[in-house]
Amino acid sequence: MEKFIVEKSHSLKGVIDISGSKNAALPILAACVLTDGECIIEGVPPLNDVTTMLELIRELGCKTSYEGETISVRGKDIDNLTLDYNEVKKIRASFLLAGAMLSRFGRADIALPGGCSIGLRPVDLHLKGFEALGAVCENEHGIIHIRCEKLKGCEIYLDFPSVGATENIMLAASLAEGTTLIRNCAAEPEIADLADFLNKMGADIEGAGSDLIKINGVKSLHGCHHRIIPDRIEAGTFMLAAAATGGKIRLNNVCTAHMTALIHKLREAGAQINEEENSITLEKRGKTVNTCIKTMPYPGFPTDMQAQFMALMATGRGTGIVNETVFENRFMCAGELTRMGADIKVEGRCAVVKGVRELTGTAVKATDLRAGAALIISALAAEGKTEIGEIEHIDRGYFHIENKLSGIGARIERRSYED
Ligand code: UD1
């Protein structure tokens, strides 16, 4: 078990290279199950969630290798189409293997992932999509048995633009007979990256990145080469850290077009941001000005940046409002920030953040991945020393975040509990 010890860091300065996107890599790894050809994926950060996904696809019988940041997957010898609860509960993205298994083999037996610390997270929309394509889904003791003779293209309307459901349906429909239309689908950049990958495998997908995706089913898919898009959430987290401490940082390997909502909100808060072709610079002096954020499906403000923005506002000038519309229980970090002296009131899906002069370091715990990132941001700006526990949550989505932060002058160390 490890923890972070973080001390007040006055002004972050320097350059960070942003890694490939975790949330793009996970569905793309699931897509590798669709073919017996070899898929080579570059720019994949060695995160715990990625290694867990690799373990799961090996469990199905895929051969994998992982050298540097390049993964190779070969799904020629798949001989298992069952994933039980102990495997599925490790990462929710494991449920994306259902769409891929169903599409290629006509069946999947996979445990329901269940809720997690940020909400109920049902998979009803995924299953509704599979059923619309002609599959039968039966729940027996928490395992969903999904069967079909032949998936047939259809028109699907999603009640909510769920990222996972859109991806699962894309995977399932890629090898279906005929054309599938997904209306009110998610438009996140990670969906467009998955579509790019599938098209390189020989799929015929149009419209990914908009609210209507058209998938013309093909007979078979082949291996391909792909480089993962930059991680917009990792980039945003470092921007918020620099905004909270003041300073000037430059991030390389970013796609600023994927970060529009955050860039606007940071400018509103008083940060100076300069966007270039593949990089972005943020400069901030003095306190930020609190504002309102409302999380929404892309291109709205990302729910995965909400906790980190709340951390920034904890010491901003004035009162800020956070409205979380995507997940029903994503204010876990407010309690930890309050332990550090923040003034945050949560009422249903809204949090009112009254900026305080300064936070003070204490012992806190990362309740989930992004809440953990938020605590690091607060700790860097807080007076004294903060000890952040349960950092395995943070490691799920940031590869040795302490090294990248130390490189721009942050005082952060990883220690084991025995130290
Ligand atoms: C993905 C991201 C996660 C991000 C989220 C929202 C990955 C691996 N994870 O998660 O980091 O926070 O998008 O941007 O890419 N819902 C239903 N029924 C369903 C599916 C979802 O009601 O069948 C609800 C969820 O409970 C939630 C909302 O829809 O309230 C959004 O969930 P969804 O977009 O599916 O998120 P994930 O794909 O799980």
C-alpha cells in the first residue's frame, strides 16, 4: 500500500508530455477481440486499468505483448467467452468485451459490473442495443448470457448518450448484417478514436464524434496499426494543478480541440491559455476567480474533470457552483476537501464552493480516480503537508503522476505505508 506526501508548491513551471488516453485505449483493446489478425496499438500508457484489460483479453485466449508503450494483440486462439464477476468488477470497461465477443462469436457470458463509488452505473442501454440487434440477454445469478444467431443492423435510440453503450453497440454492429444507426449516441473523442481503429480493421463506420453513428456491417475484420489519441483528462488535470498553484506550464502531445469546455472555463477563471498545433501553454498569477461548471456529455464540461475543477475553486475568489448531471454520486471528494478546510455544501447534484484563503494539509484519502487527482491539486496549493492515502485509485488513470508533477517543480513523493 502506498501514499503520496504532498507539500505546498509555489509555482509550477516546465513542460510535460501527455500520455495516450486510457479511455480510448480500453475500448480499442476490446475491439482487438473482433479479429484473428494482429492489432498493434501505440502510445498506450502502462496504467493499471490497461494491464487489467490485457489480463481479461488473455483470459479469453488472446496472445498479447506489451513493450514500451506498444501493445500487440492476436485473437486467433480465443477459446473462452465467459468472464465472471471477480474479473469484470476490476474495471467497468471489461463489459465492452461483451459487444466484441457477441459480434464475432454470437455469444458472451459476462457478469454484470454493478455500481461503484461514483454511481449506480447500470448497463441497461448496452443490453437494449444488443437486443435491438437481435440478441437475447438473460440475467442468471448476476451473469448475463447473451446469445444470437446472426446480429442484424437496426436503428437504436439511446435514452442517454452513454459512452460505454455507444462503444459496445459499435463493436457489436461492426460485424452485423446490414446497417445500424445509433441515434443520440455519445460524441466523445474516444468514440471517434474507436471508430478510426475499427475502420482501420476494415469496418465501415461514419459519423463517430457526432450524435448519429452509421455502421455498415462487414463480413470480417483484420489486424491493423493504430496510435491512441492524447489523454485530454490527464492534460486537463495538469492545467488545473498549475492554475491552482500559479506558474506557467506547457503540455506537449495534446489535442486542444478535445478540451474546449475546460479551456473556456479556465479562461473565465483568469488563466491565460495559448493553444498551438499539438501543445498548450497555461499561465496563471494570483488567485483564480470562481465560476459555474455543469458536467454534460461531450462537448459539454467533462464529468472526469469535475472534482479537479472543484479543487481549484476551493481556494478561488468568490463562490462557485458545480452541477453534476452525468453521475448521481460524484461529490465524494467534497468531504475530503472539507477536511483540508474547504467550504463546500452539497445539495443533491449541486455543490456550492465558497473559496477560502488557504487550505491546510492533513491526511485524506482518494475515494476514486478523479477525486484522487483533485486531492493532489488541492494539496499542492495547501499550506503544510498533505498525506493522500488509497492512491491505487489514482494509479488506475495516471502513470506515476508524481514523476510528471515533480518535473514541473511540485513537491510530491510516493511512499509506502511502512516508511
Ligand atoms: C465513460 C468513461 C468515464 C466517464 C464517463 C462519462 C471509460 C472507460 N470511462 O464511462 O471515465 O466518466 O464515460 O464521460 O471510457 N448509464 C445508464 N445506462 C447504461 C449506461 C450508462 O443509465 O446502460 C448512465 C450511467 O449510470 C451514468 C451515465 O449514463 O450516469 C454516463 O455513463 P457512461 O457514459 O456510460 O459512462 P461509462 O462509459 O461507464
